[in-house]
Amino acid sequence: MIDHYQYAIDIPPEYTFDEINDPETPGIAWTDTTAFRARFLFTTPYQDTIVSAGGIVLPDRYRGDHAFYVRAVDNEEGFSDV
């Protein structure tokens, strides 16, 4: 039975999936939640651009990559793979 979930954002790329899936791996900031859904606001320094007939437009939005990992934790402290 699922007790809660954990999520982590932007885990450094040097971690392997085996390390990410290991609950004992240090240096990963897992956040506990019992929520079934959530909204997240991510930041990025790269302003988006739109090329139009009038030239390049800089809209009020930004682009960039983020990695979002989620795993389930059961009532016996067993972890699912991300």
C-alpha cells in the first residue's frame, strides 16, 4: 500500500539511475508528499524567442530543461523505482 510519494528536481546528471533509485544515496534532496497532484513553477534564465515577420520577439516566458523524479514509498518503507 502506498503511504506517500517523494519527488526530486534537477538531480545532478552524474548520478546513475541505480544511485537515484537507492534510498541511501546521499546528496539527493527528496521531498515527501501525500498529494496525488501538484503544480510546480520552475525557473530558468533563458528567455524564449519567437521569430515573426517583424523580427525576433521576446515574449514574457522562458524556456529551459528540468528533470523531475517521483517515486512511491509503501507502508513498509519500500521504494519504487523512479
